[in-house]
Amino acid sequence: MRHLCFGELPASVVEPACGRQVGRREKLKTERVFFVYAIKSTSRNYIYVDLTNNLERRLSEHNEGRNRTTKPYRPFVLIHLEKFETRMEARNREKYLKSGIGKDFLKSL
């Protein structure tokens, strides 16, 4: 798996496939997607796992210091990303990645 830096998000995550602007309300109606992601601090030995429905916003919050938990560990690079259709699937995967065996997997990346 290729590691993605914050500025290298796949276009399919950031932009709609059709190339036109989509309003927030319309986007919520057409596609409800959840991402489980892992970010790694470039300055310290720290990996953070979470889920979101807006990956671009969430990564910018981490790197701009707007998240209390991750603020002292900035800056971050995205090391793992998975896409799910339901919040329950994403939450189960997030729990796994936060477990001992899941953390070992992330450290091996």
C-alpha cells in the first residue's frame, strides 16, 4: 500500500466523480460514505485512528491543531485509509485498528 500525505488525497475522495459542484445537502442524499483512517505524526511516535464522513476536513483539523487530542503531535501523514458504506461497518473496523493486533498492523505499514 502506498502511503498518502495530506496533500495527496485521491481525487475520488475530494471531488465528485461527475466533476460538477455538489451542494452539501445534495451530497448527503446521494452518497453516504464513511472513512476509517490512520494518521502518523512525523515528529513523534504516535498513530491516531478515527472515522469520518469528510476526510479532507478532518485531516485539515488535525494538521491545523484544531483537535485537542492530536494537537501536540502535529504534523501528520495519512498512512491508512478504508471506505465503508455504513457507519456501523466503519466503527467496527475502527475498533479493530485501535486494538492491539490492529495497532501492530498499522505499525508495520
